[in-house]
Amino acid sequence: MRRSRAITEGQVSAAQFWATDYEIGVLGGTDPEMEHGAKRGDIHDAMIGRIGSVERCKYIRARIGGRGEQLMMMLMIEGLSLNDMAERLKQNKRNTSGALCFLLEQLAEHYAEMPGPLWMG
């Protein structure tokens, strides 16, 4: 979708940010920046970061809903192709593509409008 210019770089960035927050906050992964030494911290720093990720995930889920989160998980966590997503959802590829384009547009807007306190973690 990026090659066809159906989505923007900002939407791709928002999706990547969501995936990082989801992996840290929901799946229990570690912050890649802390692993690679960019900001080595203690367990306290890691927990504050995880709490921030959880809160941002809750904020986004409240806005995109369960179905939107399901689409994001298939795209960003499972790494499914558009064809595989359409097949799993039992939809045609065009409908799935349109839903993803709209979802990514909304996701970028929700991150842009996110309240400041959610960025503290």
C-alpha cells in the first residue's frame, strides 16, 4: 500500500509506533531502545515505559475499537499480507485494503491528537 501511495509515511510511522507499544505493553516485550543502549535504565524505567505503552494502547483501542485492533494485529504483529488478511476476514481484497487505509488514516490522527500525559511513559 505504501508503494502504491495509498498510505503516507506518517501513517506507516503511526502503525510502527502502535506495534512497538503493543509489543511492549500487551505482549510483554522489551523496549528496543533500552536493549540497544540508547537509554539504559533500571527496572523502574522499564516499568514506567511499559505503563506508558499500556495506556497508549488503551487510548488507541478506545478510538479504533476491537475490529480496528484486530486489523492492526494481523497487519503489524502477525505480518499478514493484504491477501491473507482478506482471506481470513472472508472479504474481498479491495474492501480489506479500503478498511486498512481508513484505519491507518484514523490511527495517525489519533496519535497526533493524543494528550500529553500519555507520552510521559
